[in-house]
Amino acid sequence: MALKGVRVLELAGLAPAPYCGMILADFGAQVIRVDKMKSIGPADSMARGKRSIAINLKSPAGVTVLKKLCEKSDVLIEPFRHGVMEKLGLGPEILLRDNPKLIYARLTGYGQLGRYATVAGHDINYLALSGVLSRLGRKHEKPYMPINLLADFAGGGLMCAMGIVMALFERARSGQGQVIDSSMVEGAAYVGSFLWTSQNLPVWFTSRGGNLLDGGAPFYDTYKTSDGRFMAVGSIEPQFYSTLLKDSKTVGDECQKSGLGLDEDKLPGQMSVPDWDEMKTLFQDTFLKKTQAEWCKIFDGTEACVTPVVEFMDAAQHPHNADRASYFKNDENETSPGPAPILSRTPAIPSRRRNPLIGEHTEEILLEHGFSEEKISELRSSGSIESNKLQSNL
């Protein structure tokens, strides 16, 4: 795999850091999650391919253990607020002094500098501060957040993973590690770069929810079908729009009508913005006349850019996704999306094993890093580490 041999320490956190670590693990990195001791259970639902060590970082001995682990690691993923690691004596100036090749990735909401650097927040706050949230939502409605995907995962975990890979690539030339300041505010804004760079393009006409790509256009929206499901319409280009309205296709010796069955010549022009609301009502009334399956039969194979809104739990079974084996099941029969993108020579191979227990691999990891069994026993007795091996039912 592409990241085979890369050793990663991921300090346990919420959402973005676990996702970052999972990406690296999927593509071959050896990821060790450093958990807090006496935790009720891991909040990390994205722990596939990782091992767990439980360390008490409030004890000097625990801090020493982490320092020693960092000496033999390539990457440290740190998800705490600004200043926390420095208070523990684990700031980048110390760890990079001991291991100049270390990539020290600091993944936070607001970044290491700025007046919000030490302030608490969540995805919605980071997305709000980025400016992107102000553009999301329906016309005449309040801004609407898309779960916690844009800041936590796209702008946070994914951007941080990209930064780590770039730093590893640069290190191959320079031999030097570096610090990555990964801010979810900036990451979300960067993901939304198109919102800024497209300001002079004819896709923005008015405020939120009234534009070409944000739900304002009748040909770029979702519509309910007679069975309570939905179709997604993305017929932007004129030729696709014409196919959406009315088209014909030959099946065998028969000519079958396709599209919505509407006469384009009797309708307002596609880009007649004042008529968009009326057109959306017409499209919705039309889609309500058939089931999702019936519309799929009409539009599949056409150039209308119309697809079903596949239910979350049905995505893996959709024929296209099944053709590509885009989803996989782990050993506990849970379905997940496979890693992307697909590399031709060194594709990712996600682990199918269950997620690790907190501290499940503590002793194993310490032995690998040169700790003696006597030292491990001493650390355990002093409360500096914790071991939680899976107990056999025999």
C-alpha cells in the first residue's frame, strides 16, 4: 500500500482526528491511537486498522512514554486546543528536537494563532466563521448545516491527511519534519474556494437559495416521487435540460418517450430566473406522477443528468456502486464506504477487523518500542499506562 511503513501516533479525539488517522491507516500506515486512561469507551467510530495504547499523560512517566514513542514515529496527530500539548511538555519544539523527522500535525478548529485559538467550538462554529455556512440553505430560510461533514471531515480530517502526505513527500527530499497547523475554519473555506473564485461567473444572481447551484434553479434540485422517494436533477447544460424535459429513445424497434414529457417550446427559457419558482412547481407536480423506479427506467442511460436519491442504507446495493465494489463489510457485518481514490498499483486495503478496545495493544506496542516487561509492569503499577486485553470466553 502507498503508506506502508509510515508510523503514526494519533492522540485520541473526536471526529476529524480519527478520520485523518483512518485515511492514513486505510492506505497502509501503522496507526497507533493514544487513548486516555479510565475511559468509558472510545468515541472513535473510525478506528479501523488502528491499535490502541492507553497512557496517562497527566503523569511524568506517561509523558516520557509518549516522548519515546514519538522518537520512532513519522507522524503525530494532535487534536487538542492551542497550548494543551505545551502544558504537558509535549510541544513541537520538544518532540522535533528529539526526532527532527517528525511530522507534527496540529488539527484544531481555529488554528494555533488568532483570537479564537483557545476557544471551544464544533463543526457548525467553524463552518460559520469560514463564510461557507452563510451560503448554505433554502431561499428565505436560515442557513442550514450539512450535518458535520464540511468542517470536521472535509476541512478537518481530510485536509490534515493531505497536509501530512505532502509533508512526508517533502521530507523525502529534505530529511526534515515540520509542524502542520490544520485549522477547520480555513479547511472549510478552502474546500469552498469555488464560492469565492466564481463570483464573476453567471451562477450567482441573488442571495442564498436563489442561484444556479444552491437550490434556486428548477433544473438543479431534488424532487419527490409518488412513492415518497426522490430524484436528483442536475440538468445544467442546455442539451441536458432539453433531454430532461422531453426526449425519445429507441428500444428495439420501438420509440419510447423519455424525460418529463414537457414541451420546451411552451415553457419559459431555461435561464429565465423570474420563472424559476413556477417551473419548480411544474417539475414537482410532474415527478409526483410516477415512482422513483419508474423515473429511473425513463432516465437511466439518457443524457439528462437525473439520478435517484439513493437511501443511505441502500447505497451499497445500487448497481453502479455494486459494479465498482464501492462499499465493503467488516467482520461484524457493518457496511462502510471503501477508501478513495483508487490507486492502480498500491490501492488501499481497509482493515475488516473490529475497532480496538482502549488500551488493547498497550503492552504489545511498548515491547515494540524497546520497553522491557519489567518497565511495563512498573508503568502499569504506577498508573502511567493501562492495558485492556480482550478476554477469552473459554
